[in-house]
Amino acid sequence: MSGKQAKILSADHIDDLLFFAEQTRHPLRNRVIVLLSVKAGLRAAEIAKLTWDMVLTPTGEIGQSIEVRDGIAKKRSGRLIPIHAHLRLALGDLLASGYSEGPIIRSERGGAMSPESIVIWFYRKFGALGFDGCSSHSGRRTFITRAARSVHSAGGSLRDVQLLAGHRSIQTTQRYIDGDSDAQRRLISLI
């Protein structure tokens, strides 16, 4: 990643963004956009290119995981990401509203949104909310940081976070993780 990193979103930021998305003309779609970013760690291009067959079972139900295929992933780093409960509900609501084939995130004209449209969507929403330093990558960075902070309590390791993020290098994953001074103080007190 070059330049300044996207800001990490707090729980309040995420709540505000979800509330704001609910007030738009396409609340179901926009809620899914936010949750794909913060609860699945998808990049803007992956959100734009995700199709229903990557989340549905053969019987047409929301599956247990998102199959991010090599063809839509950066550097062909496809992966399986378990679907968070909140994202599952939002996907179910969106599925019930109409389409069950093709792109999950559709433009007003019915076709797939472009990756650039997803970037602009986040830019406008963050700007309207006054969230300085946030970008379409903020949700992904938040996802990776939260996963890294929680992975040991789930019995995993940083390697699991790397696989969920679709990074080829653990060093790339580490660059995404934001430090926590409170956690550092607690850690030192344990030594």
C-alpha cells in the first residue's frame, strides 16, 4: 500500500454508516455494501464483482461462506470467507427483494456497479458523515485489524487473518493492522 493508510472505523462509525445507508434510495443494497466491507473485508473491486453464485448454495439459500473467486480477487487471491450473521441477514433481505443471479450489488440501471462506483459511493458517504481519512478501504482495514485482535481468542493465528484477507504475504497483513495503545499497556502489565 502506498501513501497514507485508510482510517480504521470505530463501532460508532460503522453504526452511523449503516444508519446513513438505511436512509438512502437503495437501503438493502447499501447495507450489504457496508457489511461486505466491514464484516467480510472485501475490496471495492471484489464488492462490485461479487455474484450471487458466490454466496448461494445449490438450493438457492445463503451459504456458510463467500467464495471470492480468483477472477475477482486482487492478484487472483481467491478465498473462502465465512459469512457473518449480520451480513447473512442483509444478503437474505437483498435476495428476497428480487435478483438471485448475476451481480449482488447492482446500479440503478440494474447492471453491476463498477469498482470505481463503489469507491465513489464510500467517498460520498464518508464525506457526508464527516469521517475524515476514511475511504473504501477503511472497512477492509477495520475487518483485518479486528480479526487480528480477536484471532487468538478464536484459537487461530495471524495466518488465519492473512488467509481471510487474501494476502500472499504475512507482512502485507501486518501493515493493515492498527496498533492499540490500551492493549499495549495491558500486555506490559502481564509481563
